Amino acid sequence: AQLLVFFHICVSFLIQGMFMSRWIHVTVSKSRVNDRTSWRASLEWFCITFTVTLVSWVLATSIPFFDLIIQFCGALYALITLVWPGLIWLFSAETRRRRGERALVALVCAFGVLVCCFGVYDALVSVSARRHDPDAGNGGECRKLTLLSPPPLPAT
């Protein structure tokens, strides 16, 4: 699971971080933004993207409940990605829709509402469990990848 989170972070950075890095590069040195032959422009781009990645990592590991925030936002995002487009399609001005299409879109909307409700409930239960756990909330701790680390030795 941690390996998949790593891939998710890499893809998210490639999608979102590059736009922010480009904006910073344009702000810092507008004259060298599109210069592909200059070593200085390449060095500036590397430093900017490395700094954006480092700041993102520091923020993500320093907030002890960051995973719960992401879980909560992901559950609410189901409303935007599944329910909202379906409702717009169902209540659009065009009235000549097949019954099967309407039923399928209504089913997708209902599924989105269920994903949202159960996801928000699970996030709130996780927040409550973490609040009552005395070991939780230690931000910045680096956990080993369980895929690469050996299993713990049994206590004797």
C-alpha cells in the first residue's frame, strides 16, 4: 500500500507540481524560462522542482493527521466526480433520454453518495480512534516500508 501511495505522490507531483514550478520559474527568471540550451536555466529548473518536492514532503510528514485529511477530502471528492456530473446530466434540458441511461446514471449517483457517506464516516471514526490513541500524532516520523523490511522478531 505504501508503494502505491508513493506512486500516487509522484503522479500528483507530475500533474500539479510542474505547473507551480513553472510559475515560480517564470516569476524568478523570466528571461531564461524557455532557454533549453543554457545550463543556468536547467539548474534553476532543477532547484525549483527539487525545492517544491522537498517542501511538499516536509509538509506531508510534519502534519500528524495528514493521511486523515486526505481520506476525508477523498470521500468528499466523490460528490464532485460522481454525483455532480450525473445530476447535471439527469436534470439537463434535453428530455429525450432512454430509460436505461437514466437508470444507470442514477445508479452511479447513488453509488457516489454511498462512497461519500461511508468515506466520511470512516474518516471520522479514524480521527476519533487516533485522538484516543496515546501513540498517535507523532508527526514527522519515518515509517519503514513494510514491503522491504523483514518481519519483526517474536518476543521471548
